[in-house]
Amino acid sequence: MLSPALPDDARLWIFTADRTLTAEDRDRLLADLNRFIGQWTSHGRAVPGDVAIHEDRFVTVGAHLEGGVSGCGIDSLTHAVEEAGAERGIRWVDGLNVVFRDAQDTIQVLPRPAFRQLARDGVVTTTTPVFDTTTQTVGALREHGLERPAGSTWHGRVFRLMEAA
């Protein structure tokens, strides 16, 4: 969990690993990213932030800086996460994919067209657990979590999910 010292309006970035992280992956990612956050700056100003790993799959980074983190600061964060992952053979899933939990309780990642087909086939419904990786503030993460029923997220609207039978 991210530090309670971060205010609810702190900006949030969520990175989804292409595979389940091992204990060693988690430990090394956290060490590398904590080291980065300890020296993270935006236009010469230190960026107070924190990092956490959820479900052995998601890296969340929260930061709060008056006026916001600059584009260059965000780029440096993205580069740090990509580099830390690459050293461990981890690729990061892009936002054009849907991350959900299937009927066997396994986290799945599918391109949006494939998820849409599952919705049409009734395989995924409003009760299917999805991970909302578009969450943008620490407060929203605290309030809703990453995993929610698809019907309570944008997934339900965009994919026109049916009620569970």
C-alpha cells in the first residue's frame, strides 16, 4: 500500500507487468524504484512519492508536488520503471489492453478487441473483476482499489457488458 503520508489528491501512475512477479522481482523492483523516487525531481524540485506492488502484477507510484509533476518528470519515472523491469525480463502492458480476473481466478491481459468478443459471448459480464489501471489519484485508489466489478467501471459502459446470468 502507498504511504498514508501522500494526500488523496496525489497523482497516481499504474504499471502492469506482463507476468506475475516473483518475490525476487518484487524486492528488486521496489529497491530500484525507491532509489529512483529518493532522487526524483521535476524542474529541479524534489518529488515526494512512494511506490507499492499490488497483486504481484501492478506497480503503483504516487507523488504529490504543488503544481504537478512535469512531463519530463513523468518521462523520467516511466524510464525508471521500464529500465527496472527490463533488467528482470519484465515488459509493461500498455493501456490498450484490459486486465481482468477470469473464472479460474487468474489475472488475464487481453487486447480490447479480444475482451470485447468475450463480452459479446457473455464470458465477461458486469460482475467480472477488472483492474482499473486508469485510476489517476491516490485517493481514488484508496476509495475503490484497483480491482472492481466491471459494471462499476468504464469497462461496463465501453464494452456494454451484460448482467451475469
